[in-house]
Amino acid sequence: MSEPTKRILDFFQQINAIPRCSKNEKEIGLWLERWGETNGFAVKKDPAGNLLICVPANAGLEKAPVIVIQGHMDMVCEKLPDSTHDFDRDPIRHITDGDWLHADNTTLGADNGIALALGMALVTDPAVVHPPLELLFTVNEETGLNGAKKIEPDLLQGRVLLNIDSETEGEFTVGCAGGRHTLVTLPLNFSKNLDAETTFKLSVQGLKGGHSGIDIHKQRANANLILARTLNRVSASCDLRLVTIDGGTAHNAIPRDAFAVFACRSSDKSVIDNIISEFEQTIKAEYRTGEPALAMALTVMESESQAKMALNAVQTAAVINLLLALPHGVLGMSADFEGLVETSNNLAKVEISDTHLKILTSQRSSVLSRLDEATNRIRAVAALAGAEARSDSEYPPWTPEMNSALLKGCNTIYEQLFGRKAKIKAIHAGLECAVIGAKFADMDMISFGPDIENPHSPAERLFIPALSRVWDFMVALLKSYGNS
């Protein structure tokens, strides 16, 4: 491992020692602010908490263009069900396995802490030749690019931006999907359980999950949908009354686990056992390649845990049918980029809270009219079920600019360094470039990064040799501005 790579990973470990789930970036922001000031850099912070660290150029490069190196402070906080990790308190534990770095049954946070670490290493290495730099570290990216949305027009001087938030080394991202969240809310009425009823808990667990943008086409199972399908099977043979339901953790993560508590007649237990056992084998056959750890579990709740209230049969059916009717997965492929998902929806979270069923969905599309179509489809399903639908957290698509001077320069440098051409792509995920580009129309932007597998899931891991190549590329790119 090279010395620069060791320094990057050391910075990354320091970053991961500070809890930084989305909307909890105060401490990491203060730490980065102190770090910038300790190194003699001017630091600006806007009211949203976005941080700008201004780094002067090397001698002779003062008049070169200001380059913005950009990443986000927050991370998606996911863990395995049996993990005792506390994201509000505990540092992320790094585990090196050969050339890969991962965490201990939690997300690693390389998305996007590795961008912060790369920026910090670049500006503190005396061997790196660079023009004036602005390190732009944003907040609350993972919940809807919300920090970038609040950047003020006078914050940035640079008009060339390097976004270090892509996850395949050797690829330059030049476009991304837009998106929005739609929350479906259905009011519920509960009634008392009957003495003859038994309360059961049905769990779906062990799924891979993953990023709801870049993994949505990989035919991974959605725990919320499997749970709804299973409850539907049970309800066809038993008078099922739903007590509660809970699944999924974030709008941008494919749900890995879900459970429901329901009441049925005690005499139906053997029937329910057989239905779930048979249907589990059906689901496993459907996902035999992609979900080897998929499992269902049915338990009878202890007498002291028996639910006192449950939905009636009509409302139980309404909840199940609503979940079955809402779309999940790929809704359309791009006509411009082969193999790229154009439009999708993630059936992200479901819960019963405060006598309401709440279902969070996340729509993405690189075509604004198709984004509207997907949202309107969800609104229509909600209306048919007697539910309300409210959308927010919208962000625009980033339209590719194939004649970009930055893209041309990056292509040339990459091929010179590595003897092969980089791939040019757009992605089915949201990037802050879309929001920043809408605010700064003259911003020339590109996104790249090291290989990160399974972001937004506890299986997230970083390929260390790719990190070294990204370093070499960035060093050469920054140095090239001294020759322009």
C-alpha cells in the first residue's frame, strides 16, 4: 500500500470515528472546521452547515482556475439486525480483508467519507502541485441532496467541480437521475382482539438490500413487498387482522428486513405454518441466485405480549392491497444510454404509527416527465385506497454535457496514466452535481471515485487499489492546470 493511500485511509478512519448519519453532521462539521483552521486554511460555513475550505495555490499557479473538490459529510446508517452498533455514539469499525475494506456488520461510510479523506490528503501533501482549491463538504445529501439545495450563490468561486461520489474507478459520470419522495398515509381504526385469537409475528429477513438507485435493476428482493405477498397468502385462508407492520429504514436503501404482527384464531396456527413454509420455498426459488440468505420466521407471541387491539378484516385487506399495488423496481430503461435505468420506484419504508399506515416511496428518473408519471401513478394508487400522498425532497436530473472541457481533459489524463480509456456514463442515482449545476449554470462538472460495492447496506466495501488509482489521477489532473 502506497504512503498516500495510507494517509487517505488514516483520514478516513478519523472521519469514521465521528457519528455522522444524515441530519447529524454537526460534530463532523466542527471537526473538519477545526482541521481546516489548524492547517491555516480559510474556512466558510453557510447557515445549512455546508463547509468550504479554501486552499491557496502553489507558487506560480495563483492565476489558474479555482477547482472545487466536493463530497458530502453524511452517510447512510444501516446495520444487520443482530448488530449492537449505536450510530449516535459508536465509531465505525474498519476491517481489512485482503484488498478490501469493510465495516463490522454496518455500512462503511465510504459513501461519501472517502471523498472527504481524499480532499484532506491532497491539500496536506507538499508533493501535490495544485491550483487554488475549494473543498466543498455538504450536509444531508443522503436524504434528498438537501445541503446542496441550500448552498448560497456567493459561496463558491470555482467553476470547475470534481464530485468524488461515484463508485466505479475508471468511469466518469456526466449525468444522473432526478428524484423525489412520496409519502402515502392511510388512516386506520383499531378494535379489540377476541379472546380466541392468537397474536403472531411474521418476519422477512436476510436480504441483500442495497442502493435504491444503482442496485435497483439487480433483481434484489424487497422485504416490504415479500411481507405483503406473504400476508396476502395467509389472509386467503385465515381471518387475519393486522396489529402492526414495519419494514425498511431509508428512502435510498432497498429494504432488507420487515415484520408484521397480526391476530388470527388459535386454531389456524397449523394452517398458517404450512402456508408460510410453502410460500417461503416459492420466494426462495424466485430469488435463488441473488438472495441466498432470504428467510421467513413465524413466532407466536407470549401471552404477556399479546396485542390488545387490531385492525378489522376490511382495513387489513386495504393495507395489504395498497402495498401490493404500489410499484417497486425498474419502470423504464434509458433510450440514450444502453443498460441504464431511466425510471424507477423504491417501496422504501412501511410502518404503522399514530393510527396511520405510512409508506415512503422514492421515485427516480433522468427524464422529468417520466418522474412525474411515476409519482402520479403512486398518487393514483393511494387515491384508490383512500389514502393521501404528499411529495417532497425533489431534486433535478443532471443532463450530460459531452463537449465539456473538463471531460476532455480528464479523458486525456486518464488514458495517459493507465493506458486505457475511461468509460463515460450516466447513473440512476442522485448526485449533488444536479443541484449545484442548477445553481451555477457555468459550472463544469464531473463525478468519479474508487470502487465501492453495496453502498447503503452493511455489505458496503471499498477496493483499496482503486483508491490508489484515483489518487494518481487527481494528482495528475490538478498538476495539469499548471500547464494550461
